[in-house]
Amino acid sequence: MYKKFYGLTRNPFEVSPDPYFFCPTPHYTEALASLAYGVLRRKGFVVLTGEVGTGKTLLVRCLMELLSANKVAFAYMYNPIVSVLEFLTHLINEFGLLPSQVRTKSDALARLNNYLMERSRHDLTTALIVDEAQLLSCELLEEIRLLTNLETTKHKLLQIVLVGQPEFEHKIDSHELRQLKQRIGLRCSLKPLELNELKAYIHRRLQLAGANSHSTTIFPDETIASIANVSRGIPRLVNTLCENCLLLGFGHNQKHITPDIVQEVAGDLRLHKMTEDSMGTLEQTKSQSVVKPL
């Protein structure tokens, strides 16, 4: 609707995790590099955490593109609320094996081990990526830990990436999961965008959507400061704000988004209340380090 008005070729602020719109800020680039390093160097377990809306799933999509380019076979699970057998069956299905032949846990583990051993003989890496890992039961986490027992004398046969919200950090730090914690090779966390990062984020998405040289005029600096204040640097909220600001600006025939438009959109979406409630959590997240090798 507004694309022609602002000189765009596509919508720049869709909330879907499209790697095309990945903005390589230092923190996000470092986190992505750490995840790729952990898998490609066969470190076993890698953990990524971040507050809701900070771009974890987008980072996972970028990681999957990198892994595909490096001939890494991977299984991806986005809904981990399953039984152990359902989990193993999903794993086998993702690797292109025949899940119909799996009747028991033993069947599943035998097929998985044979597959991983065959890939290892050809010096090929295999990975498992679990999103929303904070939803994993302790039973399933223990089962995932046991998968790292599938190994040769040189390396683990399956590299595992666990991605979750900050509460997942507390879960793996618990006494019950101390064996899992000891096997984690890298821990990364995503923080909300700082003001300068948020500015680069908005301009890059506009440029990728066709704005080119006039991207800075659509969202002036004072408007970006207002967006930063409302969104607290959470990329998903930034996208929602910017998308609705462009719609409202188009409706008002305004080529430049003003702070007043931002505040009107924030009021309509009730984002002021949301950000007030989440301030404490976000401040805690900002205080965490980005990459924590063990």
C-alpha cells in the first residue's frame, strides 16, 4: 500500500524471520559466528538465549543457510513439546530416513547412530537445532544430552544448538541438569539494540527494501530516538512500530515519519504499557555478556 509512496520495492519491516533482512550489527554478527563455529568445529552443545523478539529465530535461519553452504545436514525443531519417541521420530524424519520403520526408542537410536556414523566416515558434520528450548522438559533435555554419547574417539557425531528465552539459562544452571551444563561448549546471548545499532537496523532494512539514498529521510534521527524509547531496542517491536508508522504516514500524506506519528502508533498498539512492564527484564538482559565460552 505504502511502497510506491516511499519509493520502496518491498515491505521492509515484516516480522517474519527473513535472512535477507539480517542486519550485521557487531553483537549479532558475533553471535552468528559463534554458533557457526560451535557447529563446524564440532564443539557438541551450543546455547543461544535472548529476550522475546530479539531475533533468535532470524539468527537460526541465517545459521541454517550457513550450514547448508558448508554441507552440514541438520534437523530443526521449533516445537519441542513432544515425547521422547516423538522427538526421535521427528529427528529421523528431518534427516530423510524412514520414520515408518521406527516403533521403539531403540529402533530410533539405532537408525540415528547408523546415519551419523555414515556421515562421519565421509567427514561430514550433522547438527540438531532446537528453537524455543525453554519449553523442553527435563526428561527430553536429558535425552538430548545422551545423544552426545554418540561419538568417535575424535569428536561428537551430533552437534546440538539449543535456542531459548532467558529462563532457559536458569533451567540449564539447575542442579538437575548439571551434566548437560558441563557439556556446553559455547553460550551466546542476544541483547536489545542500542540506539546506534537500531538506527543502522532501520536504515539497512529500508535500503534492502529499495529506499537507497533516501532511507535516512523517511525516519529522521529524532524519530528513531522515539522508536528506541518505545521499543526498548527489541527488533520485533521496532518492526511493528515502523510498519505501522509507514502506514499512518502514508494515510497522512507525510514523506517523513515524525515522533508524533510514533507516539500515536505506540498508543494505538498499547506498546507503552508493554515496554513499561518489560523494562526490568530488558535491563537484566542488557547486563549479560554476548558470548560466554566455557
